[in-house]
Amino acid sequence: MRIRHSLLSAGAAAALILGLAPAATATATAAGQAATVMNPCGFYETGADARYNHCTSDGSNVIIEVEVFGPNYERCVGPGDTWLGSASRIQGAHYVGRTC
């Protein structure tokens, strides 16, 4: 009985692996960047809106300080995305280290 073996040369194997790996890596990277761009954690602006995205895995509510033209104020926000107001009025927001 005769057994046939199919062997790839080292160069052909490397070309096959390298040819597939960049496409998979590029797809994963693009998906990760798209998620980051759409919902960044913390304060961000989208057009005319100021938003705060509280990224958490424990479901906690936190207090943020909202920076405005005039006296800043504190606000309790839950997990996920919260609309803070017009980007023309809100300068920024940050977590103050307390839960609510």
C-alpha cells in the first residue's frame, strides 16, 4: 500500500499564514475601533451634544462633576450613556470618586 503525503514548503506555509493573518487582525482592529469611537468611556461630545458614558461591569451609579460656564455642578449617572446638555454650554465632566 502506498501512502501519499502532501507537504507545504516552509515558504508556502509562511505565505499562507501571513496572507490570512493580516485580514483577520485588520477586521478585529476595525471592529474594536468602531466600538470605541461610537461609545467612548467618560465625557465626550457628538455634534451639538455633551455626553458622559459610565462604563462599568458592576452596575454602579457614580457622581460626576459637570464643568460649565459658571459654577460647576455634580450629577449622579448610571451605567451607560447619559446626555448632559448642549456642547455649547458644557465644557467637560469627570468622575469625582463617589457612588450615589
